[in-house]
Amino acid sequence: MSFVIALYQFFGFPIGVGITLLVCWYFIKNPEKFEKWASMIAWAISHIWKTADYFATKSEIQGRVNSFVSALEANTTTTFPRISLRWTARGKDEIVWEEGQAIIVMRDRNHRNKNLIHAAYLFTAEALLKKSARHLSKTQKTSLNLFSTKLILEKESRSSVEQFMSEYFVPELDKHEAIRELIQQYVHIERLGAFFPILIQELTYLGSKVFLSKPSSEIIDEVKSVVNFLEKFAQREVGDTTTPDTFVGKYMRCAIRIVASRAVRERGDITSHKERINYCVQGKFENIYIIGNGEKKNRKFMDDVAGACLSENEGLEKVRDYQFKGQIKISGNLTNVSTYLIHLHNPSAVKYLYEANDIDTEIR
């Protein structure tokens, strides 16, 4: 309150009110930011009032995990639940679902980094991969949980990463060679910047499908194939036209289209790129990812290609477009680049309930 009064005295009442309303609006739009600030204030208070530790830990965990969720939603079509933390004196650590919110129930209140690590791991296991988990093998689930949690902690709390790696990550790799191999593939995929916006996105779409014939082993094999496909694409040399850029399966179909070479861009001819994407739409591909160099001229060219496809295909949707940092391979060497990605979604190709005779591997 004294801060608000000082604000009014310094700027004058009208400006002070305006700034106060602006700050309130910002925190309403970004509740995870408010939780982070509340956590910092509570940690300061905890030096003289011990009980504030519990509130500080709670706010910090909620703020950091929900901050990652907000960033993730900005790059995918999926809406993920926000988390809330609840302390309990007995019972097991778990996630309880209430009105679409994931409430993480935890016992240990005293270890700041440990609680954040455990909450992030619970979130990836029970919320992030909730839909797709039933279609995955135990090895696939564990490897995805580990790698996703690592990415969350690297973004939100670098101080927690070392503890997570020693207590969670390394023991699982030492016990299971198959998990080590999958993690290596995810590393290659993430170098391109494709782990969350493509792999996790495709698994989320898969998780929304119900197969009445219960083809569990076939789906597990297909998930392996998707990972192999994305890894090969991420590892390709710039200019390589032999590496497949479409994945055709019984249960998932996606395409990655590279746009464009400098020569094509300078000609300004979008026809060939547009036709390749239209082919995917007509072939009932659910998701098409247009990817290319993030420099301004190439982004404009990619936008023109996507715009032409949207105008020629009724129902085709542009989900997201955004830039990110990734690595590409040039003459065998990894090079850091700015990358631009446009995600097109084809709702007419999506089905949610499948009988055995609904599954068709032919591109029509």
C-alpha cells in the first residue's frame, strides 16, 4: 500500500492510477509472473517469519511451471492445465484434477529445488503427456518425461538442473540402455528446435484418438518411426533433398516442408512450394510444418506460400508462426541459425474414433 501511495505522490494521482491499473492488468494476463514476484517477496519475509517459506515455495513452483506452460502453448495448438500446489501431511505425492486444473499434492515442504524438480516431473508425466501416455511404451514415457523435465528446468531454474540430472536423469540412463538411445534422438531433434513444437505436438494429437481395435503394439512401433523420421530430418545436411520430409503412418501423418532456397526466393515464384503443400492437404495430412531461415526476406516468402495455400484450401488453418534458435548441419558442422516455422493444420483430415477398417495407409 505504501508503494502505491508513493507512486501517486511521485507521478501525481491520474498517472499513478494509470500505472497501478497497467500493473494489475499485466499480472491478470500473466498470473505466473505474479506468482514469481509473490514468491520472491515471501522468501524475503521468510527470514523473519518462518511460515512464509511454505507460501514462497508454493508460489515459486506454480510460477515457474506455469510460465513454461504459457510458453509451450504459444508454440502449439494444445491447451495445457495450469498447476496449483497443495501441501499434505500424509499420503503420497500425486496430481488431483479439479475443474480442469492440475493440483499437485506434495508432502515435503522444506527443500526448494527438490520440490520444484518433483513438481516439474509430475507435471510432465501426468499432465503434459496425459493424452498420449496410453499409446506409449514404458520406455517411451520415461524418456519423454525425463527429457521434457530437463527442458523445463533449463528454462525456469538452472540451479535445479544439476540435482535433477544426478538424482533422476542419470540413474534411469544407467539402468536402461533403450532410454539412453531415445534421449540421444531427442537431443538431435531439439537441436533443430523441433522437440516440443513438432514431436510433442504430434503425440498430443495421437493421444486424442481412440482406436477400437486396440492396436497398442503397432502404435508404439509407429511412435518409434516418428522419432526416427524427425531425427533423420534434424540431422540432414543443408541442401540434402534425399532425406524424407513426410511421415505417412497408419495413425499419424505429418509433413515438414523447407521453404526456400535463395535462388527460388529471389525469383519470387511460390508455385512449386505451394503445390507441394497442397499435395499434403489433399493427401489428408493432419499437420504441415513449413520451416525455413528466419531472416526477414525468407519469412516474407514463407508467409506468401502459406497464404496462397490457405486461400486455395477451404478449412485449412494457420495455427502458429514463430521464430526460434536452432542448429543446422553444414558440411558436417553444426551451425546456429534463426529458424522460422509455420504450423498449418488440416481439420478435415482429423478423426477421433477409429474402427479397424477406418485405418488407411494410402495417400488419397
